[in-house]
Amino acid sequence: MKKNVLLVEDDPALRMVMREVLKEEFEIEEADNGADGIDKGLNASNDLVILDYHLPKKDGLQVIEAIKLAHPEMPVIVLTGYLSPQTEERFSKLGANKIFPKPFNYRNLLETVRSLTFERGKLAQSDAQPPLSLNERDMLKASLDAIASLAEKVEFLQSVSEKYWVEPSDIGVIRESARCMQSEIQQYYGKLNNTLFNAGEFTSPLLPKASRPCLSGQN
């Protein structure tokens, strides 16, 4: 689905050229003065706004201020034939994402529109993801803690097994490490089972007969 771009520009020739540059990839809405730009810019269906600084009825500063007040995350590109440092600073403070001095390169404009709408789309997707519930966070933390603990013991057993010979004292250490690993795995499965059961989405424990890693040679 094409993204929606609002063009707020009082020069019909420039508006026509920008429309031709953008229309293959974007749906284009147009306004030829600042008042209409505000009315159309308040529409939440817009994905980006391109506006001129010098506009009849309302200037670009008034337009961007109204749009950003209603939709703070809305990307806005400003076009201008002349911009003083003070005005540029005001546009930046109001949230302008890019300022193009006229005349500008239309390829650069297209690339900027692509980039800003793509970034806004990614933010919208990330915002749409529901946060983890308390049970899910606890379950994830338990999983990471169990994996980290097991990884440490695996590294130790690997260092022992890579020796040219195994000392008699190593046998007891290996057996104890294996016993601890098996115990930690059993505890993890128990906590996971209880967490899922307590979430209230299951009528019985989920993992009573699940296959579980075994360190006693029964895999």
C-alpha cells in the first residue's frame, strides 16, 4: 500500500513537478495555501508533509506548528527560497525533519521522502507490538538465567575434556557438574511449567510429559 504525502505549496508548477516525481510511489494530496494545509495536515492518514515556507493565509511556521501539535511524529519537509538562520532555527525547534532550499534536487527529495516514511513505518510497527506480560518477562528471565548457568558448566566440562588425560580428581568434579546441570534443567522446567499454568490460559500443567534433556545417558 502506498504511503500518503501531503504537498502544501502555492506554486502550481512546482507542485505539479513534485507530484510527478512522487506519484509512482506515493499517494499525493495537495493544498495551495497554509490554511488548507493545516486542515489537511491534521488528517492522521498522512504519512509525511512537504510544505513551503512562504504561503498565503498561513505561513509554513504556522502550518508545521499546528501539524506537529496534533501529530508530533509526523515527518515534515520544508521548502524555501530564502531562510534566515533565525527562521531555520524555529523550523528545527518545531520539528522539521529536513529543509530544502529552492531550487532543490528532485532525486534528493524523493530519497528523503522514502527514508522518512520508511523510518516512520518501522516505528509504527514497533509501537504496535504488545509489551511482554509479567509472566512472560519472568519466564524469559528464567530462561536466560538457566542458559547462562548451563553455558558456564559446559565451558568447564569442555576445558576438562580437552586435556590429554583426566586426573582422578577430575572425575568427581565432572560428575558434580553433570548433577548440577541436571538439577538446574529440572528446576527450569518446573518454573516454566508453573509460570504457564499460573498464566490462566491452560486447564492443566502444560509440560508434565514433555521431552526433557537428560544427562544420565537416557537421551
